[in-house]
Amino acid sequence: MFAGIRKFEHSYEAFTPSNANEAHLAFADGDMPTNRFTKLYNYLLNVSIVTRWILFIVPVMAIIWIPGIVGLTTAHNTTIWDVKLIWWSIWLSVVWGGWWTALAVSMMLPRIARNTIGLVAVDARKYIDWIAVLHRYCAFAGWSLACWVSYQPLINTRQNPNASTGDKNAVDLIAKLLFAGWICAAILLGEKLAIQWIAGKFHERSYAERIADQKYAVKVLATLYRHSHDIPGRNDTLKDVHHEKRPSVDPKRFFKRALRGVKVAATTTTTALGTVASEITGSSVLQPNSPLAKVQTALQSANKSRLLARRLFYSIAKPGLEILTKDDISRYFPPPEDADMAFAVFDKDMNGNITRDELEMACYEFHREQLSIEHSMKDLDSAVGRLDNILLSVYFFVCILIIAVVLEAQLATLITGAGTFVLGLSWLIGGSLSEVLTSIIFLFIKHPYDVGDRVQIGTNIYIVKEIRLLSTIFSDANSCTVQAPNTVINAMWIQNMRRSPQMSESFSWDVAYSTTFDQITQLRELMLKFLQDNGRDFLPAFDVVVVDIPEQSKMTLKADIKYKSNWQQGAVKAQRRNKWICALKVNLAKAKMFGPTGDPDAKVPPTQYTLVPWEDLRHEEEMKAHHAHSEHQQSISQTNMFADRNNIMLDPSQDVFGERDELIMANPQRSGPQSRTSPSQTPAPVMPSPVTMPTPARPEGLEAFEMSTPRRDTFVTRQ
């Protein structure tokens, strides 16, 4: 009202509909007439809610009282259904004015109750909030009751007792319809209250703890931010005041700087007004420069969350140290219990100190949690809206039955006909109703996940993007959008990683069969030292289990990777898993535990080859030749050997022309009986015929015989 009074100071001729306060009253230039009456009318609509309601109520009220004035002045005996016009005008005034009165009461009553009853009974505040959300349905129910109650004394009892049966039936019919309308309005209000109860209880059960934890984290960050300061020389922290450069003559820069100054002045003025409002209401409102507002604004962005974490770290950490301890923040939280709780918000690994990366990770988690809660509640509100639409469809048929009963229809016949109609459509809508009921139970009772959760359904891992009443939209590892019906997901195993505590997984590997128990013990000691050095990522637990010794060729070992977090963030989980496996590889080498194939880093020994001496080969050939001579007693020309290039193995079945004897001849160039020699005078069968050199004199006796006989060594050398 005061805002409207201040607006009266300006002339209505300067008003333009494009600058209206309410969105439904704003129009573009040219869409509305520009005459003086239209400008005045739109100006009064835009001034305040009081002037707007006066323009709505008074003209219609004047039209309603035209019959009443006529009945009081000229037509004293004029009646409608034997009821005088004055009573009709009074009742219609109650109907028209009653709606606006009920609407105004429903809008003001929650505010009054919140500042009176809500201060005494804190638990009643949520029900007051329900009434504030459903104020129009409350107004409709109250207005329907007022119409029916006022109709009885103003119209029904004012009818002439001598009225005709038709007039009496008409008045009674209106009374019955008004009663049915009030019953329908009460049921509608009950349906809306039931929806609010379902949504409130569901949000309270699903998000109460998350919202409380998020609020406490924001409160801790706001407290630390209040005691922080700008870090000179660093551009990677959240700045509170932006230092400007020296003013330039450029008009554009000057104009931008002036606008920035206006923004700062407006922010300062708003903060001053917010301080007064805080004194009056006891809550922080209209204070954009407050630490709480700064923190909440920073948590809306991932980058600003990181900058906020760095500002807090460099403001609180002692010079030269890379960690924060509980003593560094205990002075901001006087009770020791509060200091422990505030420190635990950031110290996720519970090792007694906080690094900058750990603080950044915590702020990033708060950022994701805030977005997740907002999107989850938004999607669940959408699902609740779908449920509301389904219940409104049922409400429509209930209203028809109520009106039929009020009109004294045959209830049994009506229910029988409606039941037959519904049963006839059961083949069409039965499956849909079953799916809707299953989805409602799955979403509102089971509720296995929220928006942003990392879940594993079957063998695949998904990120929940949107929750609907009948289906859920996921994003898989390839960023592909997947829409799955809730009825299908309901029949599958769902692993929610965000809701899980600290998770672990098993890792198996094979070692050599000769691995000893002492080596396994040494490996355990080395891995425990690694886990203690990396206490931020893993729990200090490592146990090796011998799974199997398949076919006594190798040993299969297994150990658990015990993380200090769940797998909601897949990148963090992959990084820690790689770190654990690489440490295991290094420690296996230190413990001399190798795979079934041996040390992979060992040098490959040289390959050894055995060379067969010529003497051994000659002796073997001599033995073969002697064995062949004693067994077959054949001539050298008939012995099949591989040493002579003229000797060819020929299959007897292919000896068509009888050339086998020619092919096995030792000296095919010679012919006649002179070329034949006895077996006793024949040298080794491998060699060709010798070449005899002339000698100056021939000895006699045994020496002459030996010298005239060709030697085998000579054959070999010349060959």
C-alpha cells in the first residue's frame, strides 16, 4: 500500500505498460491503446494490489446492485422465484465480495500465523507453509462454504411461502448445487493437502539429512569467509573488492565505470536496508554482501567454489605451511565441540590436517551437493505434479458422483453403470494403471536414487540426470542419454555409489609357483607402509589371500583396495586405483615376487648352438656304409646314397622305361666291364672315381699295392 502511495506522486501520463510491475500487466508498445482513459486504467492496475482490486471489485459490485436498487425504488414487488430482487443483490454481493475477502484472508493468515503461532510452536511452521502454498484452494473452500451458508438465510428463507412448486424446486436445486460445490471444494483442498503431505514427508525423509548437512557446511564456510581477507599478489582466489585501473579518457570505459559505481552503491544501499530488515524480522534478508550470500553465490559455480577454497586456505594457513590443523580454525568456533565438527566437514580422511587440494575437493563436493539437491527436488516436484494430475482425474469422477447423489439420482444404478464402464475399459487402461502404481511405489517409497547419483544397474554404470514419474533419464559412460521405464528398473539390482559409505574392490594377480610365505609377508609390510603414507586416499588395511594354485603351475593372489571414499566421482576412483596398482607393482619387485614366466626385467641369456665336427660326421658315414655292405652285399653302383649328386631316389612305380640302373650308376660316363670293380677293391661308396697321376717309378711288393690303390682321404680332399 505504501509503495502504491509513493507511485501516486508520479503522473499517470508518463506510465508505459512495458514497465509494469506484474508480468501479466506488461505489454509491448503499440499493443495497448494510448488514450488517456487506457493509460489511467493501466496505471491504477500497476500502482498496487489495493488499487487493482478496487478496479476489479467496485464495477462488478455496482452491476450486481442494479437489480436491488430497482427493487427498492420502482419495482417493489418484482421477484425471481418468489424472492425479491434486494435479497438476490445482497447474496450476489456476498458471492462476489466473498471471493476477494477469502483470497485476502488466505494470503494474510499464513503470515500472521507464522509470526504468532510459529514463534511458539516451531513444528507448526511447516503446516503454515503448506497453507501459504495452497492459499487459493483454501480461499476456494472457504468461499464455497460462505456461498452455501449465506444462501440459506438470504434466499431460501426469504422465498414466499405461497410460491409455486417449480419456484421452490428451483431454489432448492441451487441450494443442493451449492452444497455439492462446497463438498467438491473441500475434497479438492484435501487432495492438495495430501499431495503436500506426500511431497513434504518424502522430501523430509529423502533430503532432510542432506539439506541439514549442506546448511551446516555453508554455515561453516560463511564463518571462515567472514574472517578471511584478500590475498595480495594472487589472482586465483575469490576477490571481495576488484581494484580498478587508473581512469581513462575513453567514454565507454568511463560509462562502464560509472555503471559499476552505481551497482556498488545500489548493493550498499540494499545491504543497509537489509540490516534494518534483519533487526525487524530476525533473519538475514536483502544483504547481498553478507558472508552467507557470498558463499551461496560462490557454490553455484565450480570455478568460484575452487577460488573460495583457495581464499580460505591462504587466509587461515600459517606462513610456510602447506596444511591446516584444527588449531588454525578453532578460534573461529569457540566451543571445542563446534571446532571438531567444523574441522570434520573438510577432513574427510580424518588424518588431523587439511591440504589445499583437500579443501578444494570439499568445496567442490558442496557445490555438487547443492546442485544435486536443487535438481532432485525440482524433478521430484515434477513427479509429484504428475501424481497430482492423476489424482485430479480421479477427483473429476468423484465430483460427478457427488453431484449425482445431491441431485437425488439412483446411486446404485449410477455406480453399477460406472463400474461396468470402467471394467469395459480395463483391457485398455489396466496395464497403464499397473505401471503408474508400480512407478509411484518405486519412486516415492523405494526411491533408490536422486539426481546426480552414480549408480550401477546390471553391469552398466550410469549418472542419474532426471527423474520422472514413469521413467528415469540416465547418462552412461559414453555420455549417451538413456531413458528407462521405472517398472523395468524396479526389477533390477541397483547399486547407489553416492549413498554408499567407504567402498572397496578386489584385485587378483598371478605369481610364480615358487613364491614363499616370507615373500608374501614382506609384500604386506611394504604395502602397509604405502597405505600409511597415502592415508588421504586409502584405509591402512592390506591382506593377501591365496586364492588358488591351478595345476601347480602358478599361484593366484587377491587383495582388497579399501578406499576412503565411495565411487561417486569416477575420476577420483580411477586415479586412486591406478596409484594402488602401481604401488603394488613396485612392491612386488622389491619382494622378488614375479609372475609365472619369471622376472620380466631379467636379462635374456645367449642362445647356445652345438656345431657337429667333420670327423664325427665322417665316422658316422663310414659306419653306415659298412652296415649297408654287410647287409645287402651289393656293389657301390647299386647303393643309394645322398652324397653323390647323380644319385636320385626314384620310385619303382615310376620306372616306366627301365632306366633305374642308369640312374644309380656311380660313373655314368664310363661303360664296359672295365668300369666295374670288385667290392673288396671299392673305396667308400660316397666318393667319385679317382684321378690317377703318373709316377716316375712303381715300387714292388706291398708298398706298390698300397701306392697303386686310391686312398679315401685323397677322394675327400679332391671332391
